[in-house]
Amino acid sequence: MASIDWEFLTKWRDTTMRTEIFYKIIAVLTSVWTLNTGYCKDSLPTQIRHSYLVLGAKTAIIGEDENIQWEYKGGSRDGFVLPNGNVLIAWADHVEEVTRDKQTVFSYKKSPDNGEISTAQRLYNGNTLITELGSRPRLLEVNPQGTITTEVALQPETGNVHMQTRMARQLKNGNYLVPHLMAFAIKEYSPEGKIVHTLKTDLDELGGRKDENWPFTAIRLDNGNTLVSLTHGNKVVEMNLRGEVVWKADNQHVGGLFKDPCGSQRLANGNTVIGSHAANQGVSMVELTPDRKIVWTSNHPLAAGVHEFQILTTNGKPEPGIPMK
């Protein structure tokens, strides 16, 4: 028969001692759980909060608290928040750089013989990269005074103006990376207009042309790979320079949340954010880890129908470096 521990009972009747014993028991149980699960305090998940620029049906900057920090006219296609805080925006017929108090400090209107504009990127040299679609598809560098300093004839392989190209980006080597939707190709052009490299998106492993893997946004990453949004194919892929798919996310990984993904951004932490232009309600933006785990989404009304975007901050810290978007 077990003996009665009178000393323990005496301590238990004392409120202070009872509290001390209780917390010692909790500490022991926590230690056991820690050893068995590998848990540590630093491994607790932190809720991700972003501030971000959205371009599309609406043009706005949304804060980490989901309040609207700035809003401008909608129907935008491409753009960036610049280091000086101004916002560079492309619409179908013109490009503007505007201050936060909505003063225009740079503007460019498309040539009358072309039908649309699709790209606006501020370059290292201060020029602005612009693409025009139409009977004379071309890539332009325009200086701050509005003068065209570089013109490159594009080869989209289609007369369908709206489907000729989308988000072109200048590379660090001075060349230009240009997605051509109906050509199922991302072409790298030299400033002289020569195509020096091509990545194809009608690969069998991606479903071929029947999956309508139209390249929309193509971003050259620091590792030399290229991140590509494939609109109607509802995929985002990373390809190496040989054109091999080394990473892919599709609707099987995100539960059907991809609805015509247009914009993509690779964050400094390795995560990828994808925006869906056809998501007119509900979740329109998704952030994925390299192992395709969803860690953040946006269903903000102003992000509905997002065409392009830019993640600006994460939990109060600015996204470092030149945005890979």
C-alpha cells in the first residue's frame, strides 16, 4: 500500500507553494514536448503582413494594416514604386511618373501608329523602358525629357496587337527580356535588336500549346534562372538557361486559386508572390514558399483583377534591392 506524503500535502495546502508546484509541472511537460517535437520559440510562425502596390482594375498602395495609403486612376498595366517614392505607371495609351500628391513629373504617349502600351520600367541610367504593341511593335528607352534614345523592333510572331507582348524587363547585361504570348517564347534582345536567347513555354511537360501557356511576366533571377507567369496555363515556372523547368506551381498546389496569373515577384527570402488578373473577387494574390506552401494571401477589394503589383514591405521592413517583378 502506498504511503501518504504528508510533506507534499502540507505544501499543496499553501496557495503560494501550490502555484509553484503547478508551474514546475508545466515546465516539465513543456520540456518533454520540446524534445519530442523539436519545437523552439524561434520556430513559432509569424503572421506575414505586406504593404504593396497594385496595378490593374485599381491602382493603389495598400498598407500592412490593409488600409489604403494611396490611390490613383485605375486601368493600369505595369508600374513600380520608385526609390524617390513616386509611382511609375503604364496605361494602355500612356506612361506617367506621379508623386504621392498626384503631380505628373514624367509622361509619354504612345505613337499613333501603334495600338497599346504594356511596359513601364525605370532603368539604371534614368531612362524609362516602354513597349508598344501594334503594326510596329517596338521596345523603347525614353529619357527624362521624353526623347526616345533607343528603339528595338520586336518579333512577336503575331499581328494580334493585344497578344504581342507584355512585361519586358532590362537585364543587368543591358539586354531586354521580352515575353511573347502567342509565340510561346521569352526572347532576349540585344540593344541592337538581335535575339540572343529564347526560352520556350510550349513544353510537353507543361501541357504543350493546348494548355495556353502564354508567357506574361518573365523575370531574370540572380541565380540566372527565369521566373515566368503563364497566364491561361495557370502556372508559374522557374526555368534555367537551357529552358528546363526547375520549379513549378500550378492550381494543384494552390487549390485552384490561380486565375490567369499575370504578375509575379520573387522576394528576397525566396518566396514567390503571384497575382491573378481574372480573380475579380476573393483571393487574388498568393505567396508561396519554395516548397509551395501558401503563407500569405490578399483578398483586398482594391487588389481584385490585379494585373501587376509590387510588394513593398514585409512586417515593417522594406523589401530589399531592385524588385524582381
